[in-house]
Amino acid sequence: MILAATVTRPSFTGALFAGSALPVAIIVLIVLVVWYVAAIPMNAVLSQPLIDQAGGGLANTLSISWSLPRPVLPAPHQVMAELWNTVFTVAPWRPRSLLYHCWVTLSSTLLGFMLGTILGVALAIAIVHVKALNRSLMPWIIASQTIPILAIAPMIIVVLGSIGLTGLVPKSLISMYLCFFPVTIGMVKGLTSPDPMQLDLMRTYNADASQVLWKLRWPASVPFLFTSLKVAIAIALVGAIVGELPTGAQAGIGARLLNGSYYGQTQQIWAALVAAAVMSSGLVWLVGFIERQVARAMGAKP
């Protein structure tokens, strides 16, 4: 006699908590509430005379604090309105479009990310195969990240500008400088992750260094590589934005931040920050998507 097993399906609430949608929505809601509340005291210097003029009261306090033309801290709906006006109501090739500035920053981010990945992987392979470099080069790689990027970025811009390199290349090199470090560290860890018994087995097969690299070390390092790339792509975006600040650039997220600070347009500043955060999240998601496709191609179970 065969007894049929009863399958219990999770409840709707349980399914929500099991996924990430509900926790993320709760965090977003908490951030919005704190943001709206914080805007009231932050804007009090500008809003209080208008509130007193309107006769006071909670309704006047909220409406005035959340609708100032140049607030210290704009309310979330003001930032969303700025995003709508600069993304959907302006042609994307116009300098007033936020998409135009996002593309300028994104182009230098991707170029710097590609250069940083190539440099990081090359350094990791050299460090793993030449023991002297592990002792001599690795400390300098670590020490390079102790230099504040805000201090070194103007130097890079000035030096490269003196030899005629302006625009995309200096910003990309700043992104490369920031993002090669996690790639190098992650790949060194990944390339040295194979078990010693596996390395001994490759030597038993009389495999040379290149065969050990491509048939053993490289496949073992792929998870470490993509973990590092997720960090590197986000840092590369930060480097591209920082690279736009000392140049007085006319385009890019950094240029939007500078223009907003010059003219007191805090909505423009916050809209640029939100756009940068969305762009960074999208790039990290894209790297994760490529990671899943590569893992599936390598035979990993979904």
C-alpha cells in the first residue's frame, strides 16, 4: 500500500518573507519615512519664516517644509520630480538630460573597469607564479589603496592633461586605479584555492605551469573573480565620478553634482546621486547575471 505524501504549500505571507521583495520594500519604506521626517528640521531655517507667516500648524509645517524651491534637504517626491523632468521630458542626447550625463560617466566607468580587470588578473597571475612578486609587489599593491583618491585624482588629471590626454582617458585611469585592487586580491585567493593534492596530481600528469593555470587554477578562481568584479564595478563608477570633479567637466554625474552645488540646486544633486545608485545597482546585477550564465556553462547546477 502506497501512501501519497501530502505537499504543504507555503502561505502567501511565508512566500513573501522567504523572498527578498518584502524585506526590501520594508527597508525602502523606513528610509522614506525617516527622509520625510528629517527634511522638516533640516529645512527649518528656510521654512520657519514662511510657516509663521502662514499661521503655523502641522499642515502648513509639512507642506512648506516639503515644497521649498531650494531646500537644504529635498523631500523624496521633489527628487522624483527632478528625475522625471530630467529623464522623461528631455531628449536623452541633450545636455539637460540626466541620461546624457549618466552615459558620459558610464562610458568612462566601463573602460576603467575593463582596464582594471585586465591589470588585476595579470598581476594576480604574476604574483601566483613568481614567489618573489608575492613578497615584493603585494605590499605595494595594498599600500596603493591607502592614498586618498581625492588627493591623487587632480594630479592624474593635470599630468595627463599636460601630455594631451583629456576627457575619457584620465577618468578611466582613475577608475582603473580603484578597481584593480579587489580584482587582484580576489584572483590571488582564487588562483591559490586548489587543493594541494590536485596540484600534485597535475604534476604527476607532467603538466606545465600554463596547463595548471588554465585547467585547474583558472576554473577554481572563477567564483572569486566574479565576487571581486561586483565590488570593482561599483568602485569604478565612484572613480569615474571623482575623476569628473577636479576637471570642471561639463558632462557626467560629477558635473551635475558640481553644478547643483554651485547654484544651490539640491534637487539636482540628489537626483544625480539617485541616478548613480541605480546605475551602480544595475551594473552589479549585470555582473551577477553574467556570473550565473558562466557558472551554468561550466556545469554548475542552477
